[in-house]
Amino acid sequence: MLHAKPLPSYLVQRYHGWKATTYEENQSWYRRLAESGQHPRAMVISCCDSRVHVTSIFGADQGEFFIHRNIANLVPPHKPDGLQHGTSAAVEYAVNALKVAHIIVLGHSNCGGVQGCLDMCSGHAPELEEKTSFVGRWMDILRPGYDRVKELDTADEQRNALEKQAVLVSLENLMTFPFVADAVEGGKLSLHGLWTDIGEGSLEYFDPAKKDFARV
Amino acid sequence: MLHAKPLPSYLVQRYHGWKATTYEENQSWYRRLAESGQHPRAMVISCCDSRVHVTSIFGADQGEFFIHRNIANLVPPHKPDGLQHGTSAAVEYAVNALKVAHIIVLGHSNCGGVQGCLDMCSGHAPELEEKTSFVGRWMDILRPGYDRVKELDTADEQRNALEKQAVLVSLENLMTFPFVADAVEGGKLSLHGLWTDIGEGSLEYFDPAKKDFARV
Amino acid sequence: MLHAKPLPSYLVQRYHGWKATTYEENQSWYRRLAESGQHPRAMVISCCDSRVHVTSIFGADQGEFFIHRNIANLVPPHKPDGLQHGTSAAVEYAVNALKVAHIIVLGHSNCGGVQGCLDMCSGHAPELEEKTSFVGRWMDILRPGYDRVKELDTADEQRNALEKQAVLVSLENLMTFPFVADAVEGGKLSLHGLWTDIGEGSLEYFDPAKKDFARV
Amino acid sequence: MLHAKPLPSYLVQRYHGWKATTYEENQSWYRRLAESGQHPRAMVISCCDSRVHVTSIFGADQGEFFIHRNIANLVPPHKPDGLQHGTSAAVEYAVNALKVAHIIVLGHSNCGGVQGCLDMCSGHAPELEEKTSFVGRWMDILRPGYDRVKELDTADEQRNALEKQAVLVSLENLMTFPFVADAVEGGKLSLHGLWTDIGEGSLEYFDPAKKDFARV
């Protein structure tokens, strides 16, 4: 039998509060969104981390961003092998069906997934090397990034640099999708790499001219 | 060379507004979150759809929900084959590392992914059947749900029922993960199935006693 | 100048939700409470711990319990020395002004204040012995309880027993207040000792006949 | 002998109801809270008054707020004299041990403690002036507030203004604690002053820019 429980009552109470205020005040917009479908201007690929709220940072409204969230905001390389690729499916839907104008990859400080990758690649987390570790296999996507940061002096520098590599590796992998490359080269889609510091509230973007991140 | 552009200026402007207001007012909380790590009480599995904002509906703050978003809020069955499974990695991290108390699967009305699944399974979208269609292969997860709704009279009824099946199939698949089943049976984790109507702002939960969804 | 910031926006949103639902539905009762004053049937002395919600456990409504919360739900002995005693003031107001019929002291498992007392009394927390430690001086109230549990075998047994001593010492100290003793002996006030296990949701009460706690 | 009675049966009954429903539905969350300890984001200092339920107003769940409640939501000035200061102990624990990001002082309308202070300071309650009056000595904390409101025209205006002074005097006194001032100045803690009208369900916050309270 199916295991499921009712919603905890404090969430029920908060939902009713939202319904009576935010929903009530925006009813016409929500109805329009339901009837006309979504037309988001951007896809955002962000981490599952509970501390990163991209809609808050950018004051985004319902309907504005098509948001995929996974561990460490990673995009795997294009691999049309007939198997299940949830991130690739989201990218395909955003670009081909929704025709978004931007894909924004948003990395962040204090990322537990990136820390796990660092531990694994530096030999300190053998459990993540096991075939049965979903987190380990997922973080394999970031191995090429580890090779670029492993010579840095301190563990803090390595982690910080690897968080930014998670953005860059994803941007590189996005370009291996033929429909992404076509849209970028046709001027219909632009890619953006961002990294935010949770504690400081700062935001950096990747500047291809400087080949480095710079403050927004 | 890496393709990336600076952030569009309207987003830069909004970010600076957020930094000067929301961040400034909540600086102490963001710093605490950065230093003490995240302790989210729940994992939410939601759709990428730009119209579904779970943090808004539940008045959730930074730090409260660990959020994975993919096409049609699907969880594949447990398959420890050493390949990349982003959703499985997110579930593993939430349950084993963060030890969340709840996993909430949130489905919604007007779901484009579910519509695609319906079209594909009923023979109206041969392009989704192709091996190279990432969306098609991802929506294969929901095929068992289609079999349960295909006898319904109208296309609308079928789509509505299939949106709810996306929640139920995911809840069923979650229980195929040994660490999820162990935590549920040990009383340390509870699963919840929800479905929201975007236009009406209504919220339904799956009630195992009635084997059906009911208004919250 | 006075340091104060506006309320974080997620709390503003939740407040507006409460106003539009819970308040709206109970407006007549809230207005009556404002006009007729409070007539609580019981005073509850509970811990500040964020995990203990006495109003939830007892389904209490606005107006039902006069609640004082401090570290480790302690009542100091009666000491009319003209200095500031916040807990004694709360007890005095409840008994003499509000004429409550019950005083319930509610202890709980996993109490950080009680753990601190145990560490201090067993010589493992010299910083709590310092004159300037407010927590240490406050936990001095529980020293007589430590003497009764220090011979127990394990640290776990000692902490559990000391959590219950926090209830018993407080009940003993309550009876040193002449107005409490008079009301109890006059049959106008009864005292109750409770202890709850946060994880198990169990509730125990002190049974004077058995001189021990028993399941409710 | 220890005076204590069993719990009144109507409370026993309500507890069993809570155990079979709310506890049962949230068991996983309560167990997690017991095992992982509390990580509240805010401390709330509120009145014992039975009509003020801060968890209801803010839809707060177990684990969210560390709550100290005393007569008239007062904080005394920092005074490390080695005597017992329950409120100071609670503040010390919240800031130094739990590292909360916010301290919210919540005042309210129709406050009996504030009324007593007004009566005492205006010479209408000599019994509160006595050395043995715990309520009188506790309300001495608010005397500096009385001096700022005593020129107001009506008794109602004075009481209303003094209720808000109870919030402001407490915020001022909080800043006399070196560890509070350090945390505030280091951007790790923010203070908030609120006042709620019980009958109207309104909520006001202190705005330092305007030096006055304003509607939320």
C-alpha cells in the first residue's frame, strides 16, 4: 500500500493564509497563467540547497523563471543513449518547447555536494566512490573541474574554486547539446554563469573576457 | 571558448535592490545559515514549471525546504547501476545526509510534461518515442500511471488524473529506495503527496484511507 | 540610537495570512478577550525550548493558559528581598490577580539547560561556575536536584532524572510562596508536575502516591 | 510532602487526542528534532498573557522559535552580579549557545502588567511599591518608560504608549548585554520590536527611521 500522510497542520494553516491573501490579490494573474500557459523568459539551473532562493534574489514572479534544481547545479554532457536524464530533459524542454532566451546556471558558497566531490576526488570519501552511491556518481560530472583546482594551496580555496567550476563545467556541457549550441549560435539563447555567497549576499558572474568571475 | 554573457541589466538592477533591502534586513539570518549549515525540515520535489512556487504557497523562508525540481516532479525507481541519476542523488542526500523528516511531492495542473506523456502514450507524439528525446525517455517513468487513466472518458479527465498519477508513481518509486523505506518504517520520515491547481490556487493531498486526493 | 529592524518579509507574509484566516474566523472571540480581559484556568511553567509547544499538546486556545517560559522550567524559592524575580512575579500575578486553578510545571527530554547543570555540577563546565554566567547562576536553582541523581550509573540516566528533578524542585519551591501554599491548602489551587519526551510524544505526570512519574 | 495532583481529565483526554493525530502525523519531525537538537532561527520575548500566541500569528512550527515569556515582555539591563536573572539567562543561551539570528520583542494591548506599572508610578497602587511585591519590583524595569509617557492626556493613551515603551525599553536593555551588542554590531543578530492589538489582530513594528511604530 501507498505510504503517505496528510500535510502537517502548520503547513495547512500557512497555505490557507496564502490562499486568502497572496492568491486572492493575484487571482487574475494566476488564472491567466493557467489559461495561457507559461512563457518564461529564462531557465535557471540551481542547487537543491534550502538556503538558495533564486526567486527572492531576483524578485521573480510566478511565470518568470523555469527552474531546475539538482545537487550542485550540474548539467551532464549530452548523451542520447535512450536512458533517463532528468536534467537533459529539463534543458530540452526549456530550449525546444518553451524557447527561453536565457539559461542561467547559479552556483553558491557552502555547497555540500561540491564538498562531497572534493572529498571523493582527494581520496577522503571512499564511500562516495562506490557504484551504489547516487551522490558520488552524480558528482562524477564535476571531476573535470577537480583537476583544474587540485593544485590550489588550501582546502578553502579548492572548495571555493570547485563551486565555480560546477558552474563552468555545466556551461561547457550545455554547449554539447546540439539544440543549445544552435540556439546560442543563432543568437536566440544566451548562457550565464553566476555564483552567490550565502552569508554575504554577494553575486558574481563569469566574464569570458577575463576568464574569471567578477562582482555583479 | 566558453560561451557566457553578463547578466541582463534588469536582473542586475533587481539583484542590487534585493541586496539593499531583503539581504540587508536579514543579514544576520543569512550569515547564520552560512555558518551553521542547512537543517531543512522537508525535501520538496516539484516541477520546473515557472508557475509553481512552493516557497510562496507555504510562506517558507531560506533554510526551510530542500527543493529538487524536475519535469513533472517525477522520481524514478531505485536503480543502483552506477549511472547518473540526479533525482536519486537528491533524495539520497536529503534522507541520508540532511535527515529530513518529510518528503513532499507536489504535482500541479496544466503540466506540460504530463501532457507530453499523455500524447506519447496515446500515439499522438511519435517524436517523443524516439531514443534521442530526453523528455520522452524521462516521461517513461510515468507510463505505469498512464495505464491507470487511459480508460477515462475525456482528454481533460485523463490529463488531470495523470497529473495526480505523477505524484503517486513518485511516492511508490520513493519506497523502492531501501534508505527511504527504512526511514519511513522507522518513523523517521513521512511522505506526502500534493497537487495544486494553478488557476484556482487550490491544494489537494493524497489520503491513503480514501485512496484519493482531497482538498486541504 | 535604538537598534531595531523591520520584520523579515516571510514573517510579514505569514502574519497577513493569519490575519485573513485565523483572525478573521475568530474575530468575535478575540474582541471579547480584549474587552473582558483574560480568565485563564491554568498557569503553565515551561521551557523556552523551541521544540516544546504546550498549546499544541493540549489543544489550547487563546485565553486558556497563562504561560511563563524560562530556561529549564524552573521556579526559584520564595525570596522577598526587593530584587527583580521575573518568575516569582509571574507566579504572583497568576495566583493573586488571575486566581488560576492550576499551576502546571512541564519538563521535557533533551533539555539543554539541564544538560548544562549536569556538566556544571559534575565539574565539566567551569565556565558555568563563573559569577558572570547568567545560565550558570540560573541553573543553581537545580543544584539540590543534582545531589539526588548524581549516584545514578550512566550520564543518560542522570540527565533524564535531573530533567524530572527540575519539575520536582520547582514544585517544592512553589510551596515556599505563602500565597501559593495558602491557595493549595485552601483547595483553590492545585499543582501538577509533567514531563514530555519530545521524540516519542509521551507525557508523564508526577504521582505523589508512588513518588514517581507515570505515563498519562 | 510534595503537593501535586494528577492532570485534570479533560487535559488527559486532549493529550491523547493530540498523540493520536498531530503527533502521529508529525512523528518523523519530532524524532528528528529530538535527535538533531534545536536550531531555532529566532528568540521571541513575549508576555505570559494567555491571549497572545506568537506561534499562531506566525504559523510557526515546533523548532522555529526559542520563546521566553514573562510579565510584560521585559528585559532588565545587563547586571552580572552573580544573582539569578532568568530573562538574562534565556537571552544568553539564545545568543551564545543557539546563535539565533533574530530577537523579537512582542508587546500587546490590554497588558495587565503594564497597567499595574502605570497605576504604581502614578501613585494609585501603593501595594505594588512594597518591597515584597514581586510584580511591583519586576515592573520597576519599565519606570524609565513611564517618564516618557506620563504627560499624555488620557489614561488610555498613557497605557497604550507604555505598552510600546515596554518593547523599546527592552530593546535598549538588550543592547547593554555585551554579547548582544557584539552580535548586533557584527551583523549576526538583529533586533525587532513588535506590538499587537489583541482585539483587532493588528501588528505594528518599531521603525527606527520614524522613531515610531507603524503597521506591518
